Amino acid sequence: MKFGIFYEHQLPRPWDEESELRLFQESLDQVELADQLGIDAVWAVEHHFLEEYAHGSAPEIFLAACSQRTKNIRLGHGIMLMPPGYNHPFRAAERIATLDLISNGRVEWGTGESNSALETGGFGIDPKLKKDMWVEATEQAANMAALSPYPGYQGKHFTAPCRNVVPKPLQKPHPPMWMACSRRESIQKAAEMGIGALAFGFFEPEQAEPWVKEYYDIIKSDRCVPIGHTVNANIAIISGFSCHPDATEAEARGLDGFHFFGYGIGHYYVFGDHRPGHTLVWEKYEAARDNLQQDKGRGCIGTPEQLRDHLRRYEESGMDQIIFIQQGGRNRHDHICESLELFASEVMPEFKERKAEREAQKQAELAPYIEAALARKDWMTIPAEDDLPVIPALPKQRESQEARTKSIEGMYTDRTRDGSIFVPGEDPGLRRPQAGGDD
């Protein structure tokens, strides 16, 4: 079983001028430490306008910075918002490929829709259509990353012409794809589409076991028709995290941040009324803290022995990865680092010992089913070269004869400056008749 760390980039008020600077710099330090300790993955959300709860609005920038301070840790979008109003599929494919190249092939491509009014309203996304938008954009972004050239697409929610999207990712045909899942039905849908399930449902190991079984049963069935160009059969779950030799201290350091994480979900996705720039989410959480149900699961918050027992139960359920919410609420940077170090030294080794053998057995078992799933896919085809469009430069597209024949020399150059680059106004490779000549 693998382990990841998760970043919303939570920042409860009050703030000072350097609050966000400290938040991101400390997060980068934590990721660098996690890489040194052997943690398998870091996951970064994409959220917009969710003050205090999630300041991670540009995960591709954060993950790119992580890539230059680490060597082995996988870099996960958890998730990239795929409806075209957030990210045009061309841009999604370009950014994923670039991150994969600068990280030497370490990207995990999580995808999703978002369900907050601040985000859908801010970007003009119709909530009733966002799921269909996700399907279209995710499938086409995978095609864009894998095909040379991309043939083009006329869809319900976006249109894209034939283009060759560059660069291409290092991982072929594209990085492993995942889908955000909050319900049992969405986990099943991820399996039907042949992609990993990032489960944000916070369910206990005994609840997880039948869901994991259903996921892999679907992967092995005729229901699995990949949305991408390969199958990523994996299921991961989010968990609270704080590890300390004393259980009471572990709770004191991590439980309040985990509870704020849950309260923030409720505020932005369920019951909240939010006035941008003024609603004080942490203050509202503190006022409601005593009314919150305190007996719910707390995930991996406890002593090393308690975490080992908890994680063994997840391993027995067939779970592939546990992703820790260690940066939540007002959890302190030094406490986060101490927890990671203790976990890596006293909890993680036994799971690492079993990981390679477990993964090899899984891949061998799934190989024929994945081959069958890929055979069921309706693949987008690339037209013959002669059937591909030729796109003239803009001056050649102008309607008037004057515009077509007028030289564009000077449009990109300033001949009064030394060192200006000469840009020919017509193709110098085409020989044109000379005035008064016989040709």
C-alpha cells in the first residue's frame, strides 16, 4: 500500500502580509521532507475563491516547484478541474505534459468538476452540465496528449480544431488518470472509465472493503471502457493524519485541523452563505466547534501502534493508497514534519516491504482484463496526411488582394534598431517571377 500527502493549502484568518508566503514555503519544505522519507505521492487541489479552506488555485505551479526540490515522489493533481470554463482541454494537456517532462515522468493526472457555487458561478459553469463537461473534456484532453496530430472535435460543450498539441508527456501515452469520487456511485463510474478513484468520502476500512471489491470487479468486467488511452486501476482514500508517541498529543496536534477540514466542506458545499472577502470561516467554525459530532472517525491520528493497526485494516480491504490530510486548519509546520518523520520510521517500513510484491501480483492479475478493456474502446483515429487541414498564416487569410500581396516586413521588426531580426513578408522558398522577366 502506498502513502500520499494532500494539500488544499488551508489558511484560517486572521492573515498578515506574509501568511500566504509562509503557507506555500512551508508546504514546499514538507514535500521535500516527505520525498526524503519515502512518501509515495503529493496531491494538490485546484480550487478557486474558497477563502481559508483552499488557497491552492494553481496546483500546476506548486507541483512544478515541488518537482525541482524532490527526486522520487509522485506529483498528483488532486484534482484538475476539467470543464472547459476552468481549463480548456488544450491547456490541460499542455500543462500536464510540461509538468511530466520537468519532473522526469512523475505526474498523476487527477480530474474532476467541483461542486461549489463560488467556483461554478465564478467561471460561468452550469452546475447541471458540469458532469457532461467533465466527460467530454477529460476524454479529449487525453486524446490531445496522446495523438499526433489531434484530429479535432465538435462537442456539446466545447469545440477544438485539428492541432498537434506539444509538448507530449514523458509517460506514454499519458500520465495515469484519476477521478475525484465522493460517493459509492462515483467510485463505480471511475472503474467503468478505467481510471483511478480518488475517494474523498472518509470511510472506514470496513466500509471500504465492499467498495474496493466493486471497483475491481467492474475493472474486470465488460463495463470497463477506458476514457483514456490506458487503464489506471487504483483506488485511494483521504484520511486525517497526526502521529505522536502519545495519543492525546497526537489528537491535540491534528484533530482540530481535521475537523476544520470537514467544516469547510460543509460551509462551501452544503449549508454556507459566503460574502467574498468578509465571511470569517474559521471564526464560524470556532463558534460551532462544540456542536460538531466528535465521535466520527479520525483517520490516521494517533500513536504509531494505532496507525499501524488502522492501516493494516485498509491494506486488508485492498486499498491501494492512503492520502494524509496533514496540512489542515491551524496545524503547525513543525508538528507536521515531526509526524511525517515518526510515521516514516515506525509505521511505513512494514507496508513498504509488502508493496512491491503486492503490486506485482496485482498487475499480473489485471493484465488480461486491461487488455480486454482497451480492446472495447472506440479509438479516435488520425486522418491521412492529405486529409489534414492546412492552416494559412493570418495575412494569407485576409480577403482583399491588397492584404494578400502586401509585404508584412516590418510587422515583427524594427529596421531602425541594430540586431532586429529580418522577417520575410512572403515565403522565400517560393520563387516568384521578376518584373519584366520571361517567366
